[in-house]
Amino acid sequence: MNNDKKMKEQAVYWLSCEKEGFTESRKLEFENWLKENPSHQKVYNRMKFIHKIPKSLSEKNREDLSQKVHKELSKTKLSLKIKYYYSGAAVLILILFFSLFKTYDNNSLQYEKIYVTDVKNLSKQSLPDGSIISLDAKTNLNIEFYKNRREAFLTNGKVIFSIAKDKSRPFVISSDNIQIEVVGTKFEVINLDNKITINVQEGRVKTYHLNKNKKRENTIILTKADTITYTNKGEVNNYSKINPEKIAIWQDDLINFNQVTLKEAFTEFAKYTNHTFEFSSNEIKNYLVTGEFKSNQLDIFLNTIIKIYPIKIEKKDKTIKIIKK
């Protein structure tokens, strides 16, 4: 056995002793071993670092790693008659090291950016992989790229993704417990009012809900002009067709209402202004409206609804009250 291999095995042995707790005599032996050779301390520190790496991984990645190690162990014919305890431990740590190195490498963060918009949208932001994203007002998005995957986390708002094709690195968008997997396509994701909506403009995407046990539910493949809405419980609320030309029209500063309540309409306008809106009754909140407006055409919208319904508008500072006549 060469010296390097022997030192590694000895280091693994002392690590196991340290983990179980040193006796006084064993601790003295360990300290003497460190003093014997300056290389002992270096090897010991290196093996200790390897042991610590799994703690920096997520629970899912640790589970993946554990499965890989068990697979490798099943393929390796280890002798049951090992002369020294630490020799067997060394074999295990070497298998662990190579599996761990690959897993750790794949899970090393290569790129991250957080996007937060206020009352204006953010158009055509290029990502390192060639993908392009645009964000509506009042949107929060986090992008993370790793060696083997690309991820986005939408906590609130609307984003349209134009994903560059890369079969070796799927793009996964997570919004609450809904996930969307793509290789290359163009689609919009909306996270508003405890609902997640996906509108596909081009290509094909796979969507599903992750339950409490992280199992996939309600998996659906969407293609061009498909729209789907999930509730916050993962139930499919709507699955139908949509006019692709009406997807993400907020990029052109447009708002489209199709039989929505006044409350919903004012909530949409509120994203593009610092005004707050108050209603004198629930009846007024539930009046329905249809139409298309520029996001800066709040006054035109107000003049339109007072012609349709028996209501009047009162303005005071940044507060707008909608009152019944």
C-alpha cells in the first residue's frame, strides 16, 4: 500500500473516532499521529472537508447522493474480511468522494440574479444561456443556473420566458408548488391571487403540482395557444385555448379585461400606479367589465365605467373612491 493511500485510510479512521468521541488514550494517539508527519494534518483536513460537503447540499441532493453511493456499493465486491476497520471506511469514503464530487459539481451555483419590478415593466432581459425574459410591474423573480439545470422562482407577478434550447440543461420554473419544465419554448407564467396561470405562445411545456410529499400531481403537456390555471392547492381551475396574440400584452403596456370584476380590474391598474382604490359596497366590487386599455389610461377607464354603471368617482390625494350614485 502506498503512503498516500495509507494516510487517507488512517485519516478516515481518526475521523470516525472523533465522531464517536475520543477516549483520553485515543486522543493522545491521534495527536501523536498528527505530529509524526506534516502531511498527516493536511490529509486529515482534506478528508474532514469531504465529510462536511453533504451538509451544504439540500435534502433532495443528499438523497440523490445517497442513492448513487448505494448503487456504487452494490456494484463493488467488497471483502467482508477487512483487516482493519478504517480500511473498509476508506473504501466507502473514496466511493462517496467521487459520487459527491460529481453531485457537488452539478449543484454548484454558476449564475444567479434577482429581479424586482415596481410600477414599470422590465423588457427583454438576456440571460447567460441566450434565453430572454420580460417582467410585468410588481413582479419578483429569481434566476439560478447550475451545470446540469436552469431554474427560475416566481414568487409574484407575470413573466414571459423565451427559453434557449439546451437539452442537457432543462429549464424549470417554480411558482408556489407548481412547476413548469421546458427545453426551449416561449410562454408566460402568472402568479397572482393564489393562482398560477401558464399561457403558451410557442413550443411545448410540461406542468405539474408538487404535493406535500413532493409527488407530481395533475401533470399536463401544454402546446401553442394552451392556457391552464392551478389553484394554490394544485387543482386545475381552467384548461382551455387562448389567442396567442393576447399573451403577455403587458409588454406593450396593455391591459385586457374579459368579464372581470371591477375589483380585479382596479387591482391590475394598481400595479402601474401609486393610487389606492376603495369601494363603497361589495356590489360595486363585483360589477363586470370588458375592454382593453393602456396601463397609463386609468382616467379613461374611470370615465368608461361611470357611463356603464350608476357610480361616481371621488379622488383625494392618492386615494380613489368608487361610490354608488
